[in-house]
Amino acid sequence: MRKTIIIGFASAVLVVILGGLLTAYTDMAQCSEGEREVPCPAAERVSDTFAFAHKPMSANGSITVHVAALTGTLTYPPPGRDAIVPGLVPWAKGGIIIKDGTGQGSPYVALMRTAEHGVRLQYAYTHDLAGSPDATWLRLTRAGDTVIGFDSMDGREWTEVGRTRIPGLPATVETGMFATSPGWLGLRTVALGGSVAESGFTQASATFDTITTTGTPTAPWTPAIVGDLGHTDWEKHHRPPGVTESAGTVTVTGSGDIGPQVDGGARDIEDTLAALALGLLIVLVISTRANTGPMKLAAVAFGAGLIAAGVTIPLGVRLLRTNGNTVNAVSALTELRVVVGVGVLFALAALFARALAVRLHRRWLAILVAIAVVVLPYLLAAFPLLPDVVAGWLLRLTPAAGFAVVGTVPEYSQVAAHYAPSTGYFPLPWWGGLLVLVAWTAVLMIGQVRGDALSPWLGGRTARGRLSGPAE
């Protein structure tokens, strides 16, 4: 039987490795150029698209503005999706920015008014600090590498929103007013109530009627488009992105976003583990037949998971990048956490299946139950089959919660997106998912331990005999 277990776990390892590498090998990033397919340029890991009225700023300076208006347009939004209407998405924004040039992805600090989230200080693409919900006056000051944001209701009394240091900020940066607006987010119901995200073009216009600066030349504002704008029919025929000036008032019109990109087509390291569920299924089946001790079984399963993830992730990531895909970078510690986490997932799943077989006395029944509560909930949640709420609770309450160990994709409160299991977001952190699986496994195994303790009093007819192997 030991030989069968070793062969079974080796099969699970091969399935995870070969399935992951095959998926990565066939995942070709292709874009259209005329009528032919060409490799895509590397995807951006951040959103950095907006309209900009700018001028240079020295190492010490400031910009102060009054945001007189923030208006916008929504093209074919839900529920009707049949009209172009005035309006703003919640994270439409207009304000002031200090940025290391006008290149996409360069460091920046921005202070802005948003449509529904008040004043925000955002920087380094992932950081977001809340200011006043109603202030319309904004100020950024720069002293070397340090930038401080202030807001005000009247332009006289100022409140600090936050400050940050940007190491290596050059002596001369670009500062000015900007406007941008991410697409509207809608959900379309499919399958058994699952949801897929839909989005549409939006545009925002920010009007600034009082502007003062220090540390800048007296030259006029230079209009610029950061990123790829101006291609939609609305922009071509109605209101193109850009900057207009009239009697000291500047209006900036743009679309896009400045911040983390959560749905831009880049891959994540867990995408290389496409065959993990199938490998875990094999582990469950083999473990119901295990007659070896639980510690040995857990050790072998842990080693199998460690090898499977430790080989698949680095090789899969290399294949994805070779095929023109951008893979979101994670720290070495995070990658190690995923690899070790898969090992722990295999070990706990093996113990769970073994204990279930002992409890149910029938291996075939244990196999069905194990698959039904460990693998099936994950598959139902990973594909947009069930309502997001149902899928989320499945991955909170069932042993399938353990799959959270592979999650590396963060959620950002300042980015509207479809944060659901079907898009790679688990409802529990990786450690929370493991704790759920630990709890289920412990419940099954505690009864066996108690049975072993009572065995001498009951003539040895309890759990110890059953642990030697449940009936077929």
C-alpha cells in the first residue's frame, strides 16, 4: 500500500506541474496590427492615464487651486445601457499633481476631489488617504523629496491631509491640474446566478478658477495627455480630452485612472497553478486508502505539494513572460508563502480525507464526500456559476477555504472592480482559509483520538482497528 501512496502522490505532483506548464505555454499574448496578430507590448501594472495642464516646479514650491466644478459623461451605463448621460462614476477625479515627468508609471503625488469619496491624497499608485468630504480648495507643497497635501473649505484655513516622501525625486518635476475617470462597472448575470463584469467609457471635466503657484516659471500651462486617450467616438465627435483656458479659468477633461490596475490583463503567479484542483483531487482519493500513520501521510503530502508548487510557479512564470505576458511581481517571501502554503494544503487535505474514510467506514463514500466539500466548492466559486455571495460563503465555510493559500491579488478600496472568487479574490486571507481547513480536519481527527484512548476499556474494538483501513 505504501507503494500505491507514493505513486499516487507522484501522480498528483506531475498533474500540477504538467497542467500548469501546459497552460502557461499555450497562454500567448497576442494583439492585432492591421489584419495580423503580433506579440503584445508589456502590459502596465498600474493605471496612469489622464489629461494634464502642467509646468515645471523646482525642489521647493507649491500649487494651490480651487476646484469650481467636477462634471462628467457616462456612455451607455446600466441599467438601460441605451443612452449617453451626464454624470460621474464614484472615483472620477480632478485635482492637482506633482509628478516626475509626463511618462506613464513615473512617481507622483496627487491631491484631488472625487465624485463620491471627497478629497483624497494618493501616491505611489497604491496609497490612498482620505481628506475632507466637502473641501474644494487643494494645496500641494514640495520640499525636496517630501510632498504634503492640504485641503480647505474657504481657502484660508487649511488642514493637512497627509504627507509622503518620494526618494530620488528630481530637482525639477512637473506640476499642475489633472482630470481622469475610470469606466463604469456593471455586472451581468450568467449561468446559475454568477456575474461577469462589464465596463463602459466615462469622462470627467474639472474646472479650476483660482490657481496660484510658487517655485514655477510664469510660463503658461502646457496641455498634455498621459496615456492613450482620444480614440472613442465620444471623444472624436463631442468632447476631446485636453485643456482649455478662459479668463483665468482652466478646465481639464480626461478619462482613465491613476492608481493600481486590477483588471488590465496581467497574470499572477497563482495562474500557473491551473491544475491545482485536479492534483488535490488525486491527493484526496489516495489518502482515503492510506494505512500509514497520520504524521507520515501528512509529511509525504506536504512534500508533494512543496515540489508541485516549487517547480510549477517559477517555470510557469518564465513561460508566461516568454509568451509576452506581464506577470505581476510579488516578493520572494510571498512566493515562498504560496509554495509552502500549497504543501500545507496538500497535507491537511490528506489528513482530512483519511479521517473522513475512517469516520464513514467506506472509502468510496469518503472519496465522494471529500471531493464534494473540498474540490467542488472551489470549482463552483472559481468559475462565474453561482452568485458572488454564495460563492464567497462556500469559500468561508467549507474545507475549500484552504485554496486561499494561493491568493496574492490585493483589493484596493480606491479602485472599483469585480472583487469576487471568479476573478481571483478569496473572501478570506490565506491564513484564514487554512484555519478553516484545520478546523474541519481537527473535528474529524479528535473523535479518532478519543476513540483510541477508550480502546483499552472497550476491548480494542474502537478507532485503532478502524484506522488500519476503512472498508471498501
